[in-house]
Amino acid sequence: MKRLLAIGLSLALAACASSKNQNYVEHVKRTSDVSPGSMLLVKLEGDAPLEFYGEVDLDNVNADHGSMMYVANTPGVFAASILAHAVIAGSANDSQKAKAQEEANQVLLPYAAVIELMTEAGLVESALRDTSFAAYKFMPWTETADSSLSVVVKPVFLMSQDQRTLTLKNAVTLIANGNEQAPAYQNLIEVVSIADGSGEILSHDAVAATTADLFTTSLLILEDELQGSHAGKSEQKTLSYIHGGHKKFERGVVLSEQCDRMTFRSLRGWIKSVPRANGDCDLAEKVVSGEGLSAGADSAVEI
């Protein structure tokens, strides 16, 4: 747990050292064609442990959130800056936000043993081994791999204070022909876990499995982005969804919907995949089969 808190403090320092005169984490639209069947090498910033934080509601902290934009001078710096801003932003009340984050991290104490065993490399390897991708060949990056396309990933996980929800924030950067200074695509992909309905907190096994599922989902979303599946979708709606047991509202463009999950692009260009507000796959199956036609599961709604 001390390691987790140390990471949080180091990210806080990174935020303080960053420029504070811009507006937001930059979404770089795809600038290179990625042909079907292309090999994408998934690259990490070394064999680092997975980063976990307790989710903190900064709206309840009396501090200025500040405004920042982080460009990928290097993908690792970009990813760290995103989470640093989530931990601590602004200048006048940094210590107050750092204290709030430290307190939120206490929710991870019961999971310290399982978290210590998880690494970024292990997460990537299991996702690529166990997942079938439709358009591209995702492979672990090696120095001898023959491909001009690589994807740098930086996954960070947040646990809700009720210990029932995990959220992945995965900073992804597509690099073409080794040009790290000008990303061919860049974004923040957020995936929120779906509660199992039991009301129970996440077990150790559930944390490990959910972590892998969220990361795999983020790669599938990235695949859709790179092959242009979301192109042409621009109708903005006010959407409702469930996060950590609470209904939230946000303006965005719906990219895809399933019975229990909605994926949308936020006004900042980030992609979020979240539980639908009234998502019920069992009910949806009944509707498709002709049962309960008057009770559809309408939950990704325009307000």
C-alpha cells in the first residue's frame, strides 16, 4: 500500500511541474490509415506494476480544478500527466487534493496482496493471448518485431469507495514509423465495470478478472477507432449512465450500444464505455424473443 501512495505523490509532483495554461488532455484524431490485417505492436513503459487508486470525488474538495492540456512529448509522460491531473490540479489547494486522494486510496488496502501480483506486461500478454481481434493483429512489442505501427498503452485503475466498481483509464498512443513526436492517434479510453447485481463488494478474484476484462474492452474500442468504425457519428445527446452505483449525466456522441453497456465520445474527444442506466440483458433477450414487448430496456437516453 505504501507503494501505491508513493506513486500518487510522484504523479502529484509531475502535475505541479506541468504547464497549467491550457485546457484539456489532447485527443489526436487518426492521421494514418491502418489497413485491415496490420500488425500493431503493443508497447509498455517497462515491466511496471499496475497502478491502482481509490476513486475520489474532487467535486467534494473545496479547491480549484485548474486547466491543463498534455501533449505526448513521450507517451509515458502523457499518460502520467493525465492521472496526475486526476490526483491533483490547480495550485492553491494542491495539498488538500493530495490528502483527499490519500484517503481515497485506503479502499485498496483489502486488495493489496492481489494488486502486488499484477503487472502491466502480464495484463497485456493475457489480453493479447485470450482475445480475438477482428481487424488487426495485436502483438507484444519487441525490438526485433517487424511492423511500422506500435501502440503505447498506459492503463490505470480506479476503485469506487463502495468497492463494487472498477474504472480503467487507458492512455493510448498510436505511433507510425517510429515518430513519437507526432502521434498518429492519441486518446484516453475509459471503461467502467458493470456491477453483477448482487450488491457484494468485489472479491480478489473478481478484481483480477475485471481488470483484464476492462483492458481487453479498451483494446477492442481502440480497434474500432483505428479502422474508422466511429467516423461520421456526430449527433450530440445528453446521456445518462451508471457509475459507481450513481446515475450520471454527460453530453456526448453515442458510438455503440449493447443491452448493458454504452460507448460514447465525450465533448473533449475522450471515449467512455459505461454501464447503461437501466441496462438489463435478460430483459433485452425477452424483448427480442417477443416477451415483455412493452417493457424495453431504454437507458442510454437523450434528456
